[in-house]
Amino acid sequence: MKISNPLSILLIEDDTIERMKFNRTVSSHPLGKQVKVQEAVNGEEALKMLKEENFIPNIIILDLNMPRINGLEFLKILKNDDILRFIPSIVLTTSSNHRDMLESYKIGIAGYVIKPLKYEDYEDRVSKLISYWSVNELVENQFITSPTI
Amino acid sequence: MKKPEIPQNEGARIAELESYSILDSLSEDDYDAITALASEICETPISLISLVDQNRQWFKSHHGLASSETPKDYSFCAHAINEPDDVFIIEDSRLDARFSDNPLVTEEPYVIFYAGVPLVTNNGFPLGTLCVIDNKPNLLSNGQIKSLRILANQVIKLMELRKNEKLLESTLNDVRQQNEELNDYAHIISHDLKSPIRNIEALVSWLQEDYKELLDDKGKDTVGLIKANLEKMDSLIEGILKYATIDKKHSLKQKVNLSILLPEILQIMNIPEHCTINVQDKLPEIAGDKFKLHQVFQNLIDNAIKYNDKPKCMINIGFKPLDNGFEFYVEDNGPGIESQFHEKIFQMFQRLDHTVESTGIGLSLVKKIISHSGGKIRVESTVGKGSTFYFTIP
């Protein structure tokens, strides 16, 4: 399998082991070498990377329950930003709370994936997520920042 | 003119008045009927339900008078409430030094005759009066005075009712809010408990994968047991969360065709080879919450399979119509349940065996759903032969 551009992911996750799980899944994925994962431990740090360091990933994967700025608050800020609103954001959480899910879709997420108990199942879900986004046309950094569009 | 004296405990009296949240409320037929009746019985053109506020008297009902309040200083009622036990009667206010130059006497509405029964609350506070007023000198018979007292009592009863309704309303609101908080709380707790379990699961999986050459069979068994226990912990948390978040309020009642729902449930369940499930033809369409009905059937079928001890597991599902609603049953040929446990199995965390899959939540969840929808559940069983769970849905 071949993709034209590497897939750049911003993973926002406060839990160390969850970040390890994600990275391990990516590295065992057939496209793993073409996936670049940047990590932020909370929404605040992510916003700093996105806004101050002008880091524009292809997709954002985030947990909902995080300290300081939680996932929903982060998504609201993102969707109110003229540039950042174009980045597809996928929620990856243990919360099966229906209200959280509805609220996330209302704000405008691109997916809601529940972390299953078994690592095996987790690996399956996250691999599919990576495969899916790898075949998608994604908004390029220069495209969304360019004033000519 | 003599201004009315300020009653003792005026602060407490005003607080009591405010506790009824009646001041400046809209007029109500029940109160208006009483003033109309008082006016009729006492043969006076005017009757008022007057509540004495800090600087005014305000009329909850004003029969035969246009204004809805007057200043307290001119108020007859403010005098009347200083003698809470007596009926306050002025036969001709023009001859009474306290009132002869009162603008309510010398001008419209010409309050010449006045009779007021204090409205005394159960706590002993006079809040105002039920009074009758005439534009000419008058007298009340004993019968009329007695009737006026009876009507004043009715006013107090109406006010008490109003207060209780408000209290009930605010209590209900509190309960609703607490329920919502509890619901959120259950989600947060379950999230916080689930996260470390997921972490342990991943770490153990990596141990299993990355060190499979180093682990001997005993070590692999131990890892397997850790994982099985994690699964149990997870289903416990999930079960508690489901149980805690089942509530009446957010039930979505819709038409559910069980002839469609049952096959759907069976399709997503893992039915082992040795199990035969017979579902009665033409199950009814009922009004209920599809998601909850799903949980009820799935839990009962799941139990019937999980605890079955026969080489060929047989499960029958059917129903019979009742006068109001339906009775459904899930029958199995499992080990059966001794009669002393027939109540206990529906209690939270009660289990009859200690297999890893059993959490002791399933049946209590089923019972909670069914009793919330107004139904009942029971079990009939012969030990060694099987059990049948019956439940009704109105």
C-alpha cells in the first residue's frame, strides 16, 4: 500500500499509557512508517502547538476527559478558529456517555471511537482509523493558511 | 385618623406572608368564588381577600372593587389583624374617630361598613382578612358572621394548599437536579475506573506478546487470569453504570415490534451451537423504550445460556396478553433456582455462583427497568429442570 503524503496526527491524551498504546498501534500498522504522531498532554498544550507554533496536523485525535481544558472545550475553541476548524477531529475516549457523544457531534467532530477494554480490540479500532484517514483527501497546511482560497 | 398599629413580630409575620409567594400573583377563580360568596351571604357590594404587606394591603381577590391594593395606613384590615381571634366590625366608619377622615371613607369607594375576619395561618400569623364592605351603615347577623368565618377558613386552606404545591414543586426540582448530578457522577466514576483497567489490560497484553518466550505455561495462565479478572471488573463497572443511569424520565416511549426486535437481539448475541432458542410467532407490538426492552430480553436470554448445564440448551420465549398489557416469559432448561433465592436473585450484587462472568447486576437491572415501566417480574423454577422468568409490561 502506498500513500502520497505522510499522515500527520496530533494526539491529545493526558494518560501516558494511552499514548504508548496509540504509538504502539501506529508502529505495528502497515502504514506506520508514513504516520507521524505529535503528542500533547492536554488541550492547552495542543492549542499552543496549533496556534503559536503553527503546527497544522492532518487530523486531531483527542480524549474527552482531560485536565485544564477538557475535550469538549477544546473542540469548541477549535471550531471557532478560522483555520483550525478545517482539521478533522476524532474523539477517542472511554466515555460511552450519550450526552458527550451528541455534544461532540454537534460541535462538529469527524468521528467518535470508544476505547474498548482489550488492547487487541483497541489495536483493531485504531488501525482502522489510521487506514481510513490514510485514504482520505486531507486539507494541506499551506492550503488552509493561504489567503487566496 | 389613626394609623393601624404595627403588629408584634411584624418581621416574622411578613416572612410568613412571603413564604406563600402569593403577593402580586394572578387572580384565581377559587379565591374569587369565595369573595363572591361572602358578598352574597353578607349582602354587601364589596368583598376582599386582603393581605397586609409592609406598606400596602394587596388583594388576592377583589369583588366589587376595581383597585388591587391600597396604602397600609388607610387599611381597615391592618387594624383587624391586630385582634387575630376576633371579627373586626365597624358599623359606621363616619362615626369612628379612627376612620372618619380616612380617604377610603370620605372618597371612593366610601367604606362605611366594614367586617373582616383575620386570615390566621397554622403558625398563628395573621396575614390579612377576608372582609365585606358596604357604602352605607350595616350589620351582620350571627349566621352571616359565622359564614364569613367559615369562608375565611377556606381561604387559609387554599393558601396552605398553594404553599404545599410550591414546596412540592421545588422539592421535585431538587430531586431532578440531584438525579442529573448523580447521573453525571456515575459516568465520571465509571470513566475514572475504566481508564486504569484499560491501561492494565494493555500492559498485560504487551507482557504476553513481548515476553511470550520467557513466560512458561504457569506464567501464561497467570496472565490469562489477570485478563479474565479485568474483564469482570469492566463488566461490573459497565453494569453499575447502566443500573445507575436507568431512569424513568428519559425513557423514550415508542412503538416497538417485538417480532422484529427479538431476532435483532438474537443476531447480535453469541448463541452457542448447543443452544436452541424458540421464539413464539407473532410477538406483539408494544409501547416502550426499545433500548431498555433490548436490555431486558438480552439479559434474560444471556442468563439462560450462561448458566445452562444441559448438553442441549433449550430456551423458549413467548407471551400471553393480559387485560392491560402483556406477560412475557423466557424459559430455560438450566439448573433451576431454589425457591429461597427467588427474591434474592433480583437484588444488586447477589449471585448464586462465582463464575467469572457473573456480576450480580443483570437481573437487578432487568427488575429496575421493568418496575420503572410499571411491570412486575418473577421466576418459577424446578431445581434440575429449569427456570422461567415472567415479566409484565403494561
